[in-house]
Amino acid sequence: MADAEKEPLPRLFWWFFAAGAVSWLGDGVIVVGFPLLAAGLTGSPLGIAAVVVTQRLAPMLLSLPAGALADRWNARVTVIATNAAQAVLFAVAALLVAGNHVGLAGLIVIAFLADALGTLFTCSNSALLADVVEPKHFGAANTWLRGTNAIIAFVIGPGVGGLLYSTGRQLPLLIDACSFVAAAVVLTTLRLPNARPRPERTDRHFVAEVKEGVRISFGSAQMRLMAGMVGTMTLAQAGSVAAIVVLGTHTVGLGKAGFGWTLAAGNIAAVAVMLSIGRLAKLRTSSAVLVSLAFGIVGEVLLGTAHNGPQISLGLALDGAAALIVGITLTTARMRLVPREQLGRMTGGYQTVMYAAGTVGTIIGGALAESSGRLPYLVCAAIYAGLLATSFRRVRGLDVEAAAPASASASTSTSTPTSTSTPVTVPTQNPAADKVGDGVPGVPAGEVVD
């Protein structure tokens, strides 16, 4: 296994990576693009919040159906088609905005459609990754994808989006459209000689496949443990992120410029921490998860007790690193535990958990901040500590997947993958009757955490 990890990633992966990087830049641009557009259309904070909530609503409601579609359809064709559809959507939106033909309701519809397409892309892209690299490279591939996604989509992209909006409010939409076109072109060049064949299916009930996605995602003890950890950490962290403006400007007393530099410094420090994630990804699953929880506890305590900008920056860096480490580690573990033909539905199940937990966490964090600007962070630290204490022994059960990649690689490269390729039994229908397809993976996308 150690020797396998030292093998370089195949050239095909870097084309896949390039397509993702271009698309993530567009996503980062629109992270601030939609709220800024909403602010220009209405002075109501409720109206702006409605656009942001709509962006989260699509993946929360549609991830399971999108996962089922991802497992049915050809992965490469699906990711290309979704990129092309998003390019058209944003190009039309840019024209409408430039001509002052779109209102708040129209912007909400555009945001929902964009994230609905993005949800299908995420579910499909996860399965496609399994066609691009072998299981022995899942850890390295997810590290590159998640780390780069975080830098581009949440550090570089939003800054570029703000500059573009100040030049012309339709520019963020236009740049996003161009990024999706570029990503589609790159993905079109992908050739997958080792793509799994799609077996014939006689019974393809869509609703049954959606329900199957729930069983795949949460049917085994290992999958339930990971879902619980991901959901709990996402809920707690979303609550702390929701209150960061209150902490920085009201509780600590930073000015707008000082708060901006504090966030920038935190992002730069987080990037520095990311540079060591490659080494951390080589740890056993249980060790990496425990390290991430420890980072999260320290980061949240620093935020909850912060009295100056540098302390906030350091806390943000450690908390961001915690989210990245656990996201990379558990995504890799799930990809090794779940058969190739079920990756789309598995990704859909976990996307549902993360977005639902993030929405609830944001509401709770805002409510806690009403009482005290420090409370959301101290509560988050306590939740992380409780998770560390209760899962310390159970998380060792995830290390069983470490021996799976080699055998899984051999079995999936020569025959139709089945649940026997890993030591974990994932509830499924008869594997011979299941569609292997060209599924598509859920690359972090992100994961914050994913």
C-alpha cells in the first residue's frame, strides 16, 4: 500500500483536475456574485438571504435523485452535459442582467437551477473519478481536488468575483459561463480506456434506486458513523461561520478593513496548512479524523476567546484545516468501501446530510450569536470535543478499508464490481442487475468539507 501511494497520479487525472480547477474558479466568482446581484436588486436582507438559501436548497432536496441519475447515466457525458447546460444558463442570465430584465424572483430561479445542475455534476463527478484513477490513488487524488477546490473556490474566486462585479454586474455571470465552457471542452478530451462496462438491466425503477441510495449511504455501521461525524461537524462549523462577522466587527471590534485583512490572513494561513495535508492523508483513517477534530477544537477555542485579528486568523486556519482533513479522509474511505456502480447515490446521500446540517447549523449559529458573539464558537468546540470523546474507539473500525484498495482495484479492473470487493457489506440489489455505468464522483467540491 505504501509503495502504491508513491506511484505518480496518471496523466489522465491532471486533465480531470484542470477541468475542475477552471469550473471551481467560476463557482468562486459566483459565491459573491449572486448575493451582490441580490443586494443591487433589493435593499432587503431577507431578499438577499432568500437567494443564498435557495442555493443550498437545491442540493439538499435533489442530491438523492441526482445520485440515482448519476449511477444510471454515462459519467463523462453527464459531467460534460451539466457543464454545457450551466454555461448556457449563466450566459442567458448575464444578458438578462445587462438588459435589466431580471428581478429578485428571476435571480432566485436562476440560482436554484444553477445549483440543481451543480448537484448532478457533483454526484456524477465522484463516480467519474473512479474511472480516472485506481483505488490506490483515491487518497492522493482527493487531496489534490479538495485542497485546490478550497483555495480556488473560497479564496481566489470570491475576490475575483467582487472585482468583476465592481466593473460590471453581469461580468461574474459571464465569467462563470466561460469557465463552464472551458471545463466542458477539457472533459471532452478525456478518454477512459478502463471505464467499467454497463451491464444490462431489466428492472430500472427510478424511485427504487433513490431509496437504494439511502441504504447505500447509511446501511452499514461504518457508513452511519461517517454520516454522523460529517453531519455533526458540518452543523457545528456552519454555526460558527454564520457568526464570523459578528465576532470580528462587534465582539472584537475590528473595522471593516481590519476584518477584511483578518479573513484574508486566515485564508493564507489555511493554504499554508493545506500544504501539509498530503502527508496527513497518508495517515490511517482513524488517525486523520482524530487529528482533524483536535485541530477543530483548538481553532474554535481560539475563535471563541479571540481578542484581536491575528487570533481570529489562526483560529480560522485551524478550523478550515480540520474541515479539509476530515473531508478528504472520509471521502476516500467511502470511495473504497462502496462499489463503483453505487458512488453516485452514495455521494447524493452525503450531500443531503451536509447541506441539511449546514442549513440548520447556520440558523442555530445566528440564534446563538444574538446572545453572545463568542457563544457559537465555544459551543462548536464543545461539540467537537464530545465527538472526539464518543468516537475515539469507534472510528478505528474505519481503518478496515485501508486494505481494500489493492483487492478492489484488481477486481474492478477485470470484472463488474460487487460488494464483495471490500470488507464491508453495503446493502444493494443483485450486483449483476445493477447499473455500473460511467457514474460521476462528488469531488469536493467541496467540500468544504465537504
